Amino acid sequence: MALVRVAALVCACLLLGAANCFAEDPFYRGKRITLLINFATGGPTDIEGRLFAKHVARHIDGEPTIVIQNMEGAGGVVGAKYLGEVAPRDGTMAGYFTGTAFIYALDPDRFRVDFKSYEFVATQPGTTVHFVRTDVAPGMKAASDIVKAKGLIGGGLSIDTSKDLRMRFAFDMLGLSYKYVTGYRSSPAARLAFQRGEINFFAESPPSYRGVVEPSMVKTGQAIPVFYDPGYDGKSFFMPDGVAGLPILPFHELYRKIRGAMPSGRLWEIYKSIIGADGIIQRVIVMPPSAPQSAIEAWRSAIMRVNEDPAYAEEAEKTFGFVPQWKAGADTPKIAQSALSILPDVRAFLADYMKNVPK
């Protein structure tokens, strides 16, 4: 009887193909993945990352459990360094990072494990929405009123984050008088300082702007949006995901409205280089160096399915008003690497610029 069963199995395999009969289990079957988010709970990266994790878990072959670990600090560098230096390299931990590429490009020596050696799984372009308290003298009623502001205090996370630098560049190009307070551990901490009046100008990416700032501060009259950072492909500007429908102009259009001409000069050229790099890879999903290729491919396949998932789209729209889209293909490492370098003269300029902080 046993011989009959074996013969039947062999025949079935011949008909269906041996590969199907003896195929290995999916890499992640029975495993747990830790998704490391490099900013605090309640910030834009966390809001978006948790929603993403909820849906991508259904699409990873083997349906592993995904748990979230937040590790904030130093503009996201603490978590990013942990992934390369300490995290297991067996595919059970991945990073969901914001801003890491620019900080690395600015100062690669901050990373003991070269960030370029990480395994780049997916990239997402992005932007930042800048907003001001309406009670800033003489009263902020429209975005163009920013040039009249007295006692302006811009808040940030770290002097070397692209978000802080873009805010300062915009202020300087517009010729504003301002103070600058940085070092807030996370966006929620800076947002609380904004609500208390310790700072009166801040910026957040679309998930937290649309999901938190707009309903709790803009609609209540505490704040108004001033501008967003446009996307830039090296030749032309474009509207990034997440700002469609907002009553707000990109920085260069606000500048033209106020000054009557497009921005120009050294600050403008470097601002374009920053938004060009950050617009390519504001968020990135990465794994530690030498992570298994089968794990990387499982993630990429799942991410492409999430991009087309109606349930993900519906919840994203409901939560923060747009649907983030990821690029996750064989060319992802090449795309990521292109954003990890800054020309030496630009790096030197920024190093000097960061030393001269308005107080």
C-alpha cells in the first residue's frame, strides 16, 4: 500500500512539476520581524510606518508577525546606526527611516558602519509643510505675512537635518529676522513646544501635518500653513505626494509672490540640491548589511502589492489624506546611492552654515 502511495506521489509530481512539490517554505514563515522606526511615537514617520506595517504583514509571503520598535534621537541617526551596528543580519529586522540619507551624505563619518553598505529595499520621495502660529506679531493671516513677522522663532530637531536646513534657507532667502531653537528629540516634542509658544514656526511631513496639525491647529485658528518644499528632479519642480488639495504654495512660488521674481543665488542653488536629494529618498526601508537576498526580495514583492492594496489606500486616505507610494525594484540600491553623496563644496558650505546659528 505504501508503494502505491509513493507511486501516486511521483506521478503527481511529474504532472505538476517537481519544483512545486518540493518547493521550500517562504523565508518568513513562522518568523517575527521587528520594524525599527528612527523617530518617536506619534511623529510623522511613526504614524506612516505603523499603518504601513499593519498592511505589509499581510503581503509578505509566509505572513510573519511584525512588531514596531521606536528608536529616536539625533535626527534619526541613533536608530539608523543601531540597525547597522547591533541589529541581527538574518532578515528579522528592517528599518523604516526618515532623513538618514541626507545626514549621511553630510557627514559619512558619523556612521561606524557605512550607510552605503546597508541593503536598500525601497525608497519614498517626500516633502515638508511649514507652518506658523497666527499670533506671531503683527498677526499671521496669510502665508505672505511671514515677511512681516516679528519675534519669529523657528524650531527643529537637529542642525544637520535637511528639514532644519530647508527652513533656515527659506528664512534667509526671504530676508527674515528670526531665532532658531533646535534639538527637540522628536516632532511630537517640537509640536508641543509650538503649542506652548516656545517656538512659533515648525515643519512636518504630510502624514502628521494632515493627520494632526491641520485638524488640531489649523482648523482651530492656532496656525496657518506657509509653504511646502517642492520636489526637484534636477531640471524642474513638481508637486510631491501628500500636498495635493492643501491651500499652500511651494517655496519658490511663495517667494515669487512676495518678491516678484524667482529665488536666485548660492542659497537657492544649495536649497535645490537638498530638495533634489531628499525628494528622492526622504523615507527608506533598509536592512542591515549582508541581509539574506531572499528576505530582501520578499519585502520588495510585498511592498509592490501594498502599493496596489485598496485596504491600505482607504486607511491611508482616512488617516492622513493621501496614499504614500514606494519604489521597490532591482534598481532601488542605485536610486538610493545617488542620494548619498554631496559635492565637496556644498558640504563645506553647509558645515560653515551650521556653525552660524541665529540665536
